[in-house]
Amino acid sequence: MPAVLLPDHHGGTIVMLNPHDYVDIENGSQAKSIFWDSGLYEQELERVFARCWLFLTHESAIPNAGDFFTTFMGQDAVLVVRQDDGSVKAFLNYCQHRGNKVCFADSGNAKAFTCNYHGWSYGGDGRLAAVPLEHEVYLGGFDRTAHALEPLAQVESYRGFVFGCMDPDAPPLAEYLGEMGWYLDSFMVGDGQGAELVGPPMKSILRCNWKIPTENFIGDGYHIPWTHVSSIMALGSEIATIFGDTTQLQKVGMQITTRHGHGFAAAHGAGPLLMPSIPEYKAYFETQRPKVAEMLGPVRAEKFYGAHWDGSIFPNCSFLYGTNTWKVWHPRGPNEIEVWTWSLVEKSMPAELKRQVVDGAIRTFGTAGLLESDDGENMESCTQSNVGWKARRGRMVSNMALSEGRRHPDMPGIVGDGALGELAQRGFYRFWAEVMAARDWDEVRAGTQDWDAPWQRSATGR
Ligand code: FES
Ligand SMILES: [Fe+2]
């Protein structure tokens, strides 16, 4: 790929890097510098965060006209607002006068957003409604219509989960989720009522690169018996009973990767695997399963509904189902993220079960959760230890069971045997390299047309 020059923040230029130099999918390795290189990070802000669909909020957090929620896309502050007609719009949370934020609150309901610097006031639809002393100080007249809040190019909801995209040429959200949507429906549709998030999100800072938690959640079951053993014993989680024989995870699970880098690993029938024991939760899954089968058919009802999942939606949204946590890893530079954590519940759960599930999710993966702390230590170390002059020149490996993965007759995407593996991580880095190398969505489409070619072996099913 020829070097491309980009403007930097100081009037100079930076060279676009070729991400394929950093990721070797065929042999399963990544350069350690992908976790600290500031040039790559600049490229990510443009080509990953300003190009891909990013999770914003859940519709249930903004049910009424005027309800708003503030978040980030990459490092751009964003304001999401429920409109009078029930639709959802989102804008850059920046005043068009001098760039102050127009909304500092995390969420709420407002008729207008008034900048606290000079008082420009915007409607929930983004138009500039009022300017202090407009006629007195803007002597030549002032066109308020030219200074509306900048809207996101695209906002869409998938089963109530609201995503935004800054690139007007990106495919529709359902197409971007692609084959991953079929799996997500296992709980996002479920018995027909679907799922929602319980917020407001807990927030914390980790001194790590944003890709480390994404690749961890997308399929790293391998670390569970090592990183989390003490916490799991202390919590009395169900998986504590199989420690010493974690090959069981291998026997009862699978990993999935899809075209746009989304993926997950699932352990069938093992939903509350990491939770402190909640007998009602397991009973709930069994009550619901026939209803899910009716809605979605037997494969999703038996293999994925009530399974334990660890997954990621490219680039920076991750979740666990069974432990019911939903996370966004907001980048704050190459070496730091802000972690936002919601609890994930099914709408049909009885109120008391919802409370127990949220409590279990917070105790495990909330900001002060035991397993969250275990992971955070690894994620920070994997970033900071690669900054050293010598270490940064090395490579990491994700070459576990390289031959793993194939098309399956009953399931979309590429499916690998066993919940322990690195198929989904390789799929994540495959797409990361594609989207980082492409100049626009046309090139992303072309580059990912035959994305599954390496795994095209025919399948007999399992
Ligand atoms: S910066 Fe917002 S009114 Fe001046
Ligand atoms: Fe973990």
C-alpha cells in the first residue's frame, strides 16, 4: 500500500501506516506496537472509529421525547436525543460557536441545550434556536440555520440497541452486524420481548489500549482458569466446580467469527458460569427455552440461548451473556480507555431475577467487580510492558489451533470447535487490518468480499 499523508493536529502531516505489516492472520501474530503506536492510533480514529458503527445507548434509556444521553465515538463527544416524533437523532456534542460542549450531563430530559460559554441554545433536533443579543451584536445579520449541531451521518437501532456511524457510506447497521445479528437475536429477540440494558453505566479508567479488552472479550476463554481462579473460588461461581478439568469448556463450546470482525465464544448450557449461584436464573432459562425455540428455531434455542457467551461487536463494544454485562471501551489515546459498563437483562425476567442478575453482573464485571479487577491488571500490563524500546519490536501470537474454523450447515459465520481458542481474535484482527488499510467503504467491501476464503472447507456439522 502506498504511503498516504494525513494532516496532523499541528499543521503537519502523518504517514498512513500499512496495518497488514502489523497483523499476520495466516500465521496468527500481531506486532506489539499495535498497543502503543500513536501513528496507528491516529489512523484508528479516522478509519475505525469514524468509519464503523459504534454502540451509543439502549432505546430504553431514552424512552420519552427530549430524553438525552451523552457518550463518545472515539474521542468525539456525542449527544443522543429522542425526538418528538419518536425517532432518535445524534449530534456532535460541540457548540458551533467556539466548540464548547453543549451538554455536560450524562443523561436527562431537556427542551433545549444551552451552551454555558456564551449562551447559544440548540433544540433537541439540533437546530440553533437562540443566540444571545443576536440582532445587537451580529450587525450584518446572522444565519442561525448555518450553525446547527453537526448530526451523525447515520443512527440506527438494532433490537433496541442504538448505534451511530460517522460515515455516510457505511452499510446499514443490520448489514454491518451481518451474521453476528443472527446470533445476537438469541437474546436480543429471545422469546419475542428481547433484552435491554440497566444503567446508568458505571465508568472507570484503564491505562490500556482499547483493542486488548475487545480481543479478550471476543473469545479468550483460555484465561478464565488462570486469571480468574481466585475470584471465582471466592464468589462460589459454578465454574469453580470444573476447575482442574477446563477441557469441559472445549467439549461444550464453540467460537464464531464474522465478516466485519465481530465474534464470540459460547459454552452451551452454561449461562451463569461465572456468576455467584442464582438457581432461579437457570430455571428461568429452561422455562424460556421452548418460547425461544418457537421464535427462532431449535439451533439458537438449544446452543445459544442460556449459553455463556463472551463476545465483541467490532470495534469497541463487548458483552457477556450469562454474566450479563455490556461494555464500551472508549479510547482516550493509544494507552488509555474509559470503560463503560451496563448490566444486560431480558425484558421477560421477573423483577426479582433482574435484580439478582444485575447484582451478580456488578459483583463480577462492575467497576469494582472481582473479575473486572483481575482483567484490568492484565490489560494494563499488556499495554504498558510493550512500550519498552526492546519489547515494542516484538510480536505476540494468536495462533492457537490455526486450522480451526469452517462453514457450518446450520450456523452463519465461521465456526470453530471448542470454547477455548483464538479464532475470534484472529477474525477481529483480520478485519482491523482491512478497515485500517482501506481508504473508504468501497475498499472495505472489496477487501472483505472473500473474507471467509481461508476457512471455506465444507462442513458436516457437529
Ligand atoms: S462556545 Fe458556545 S456559545 Fe460560545
Ligand atoms: Fe477475564
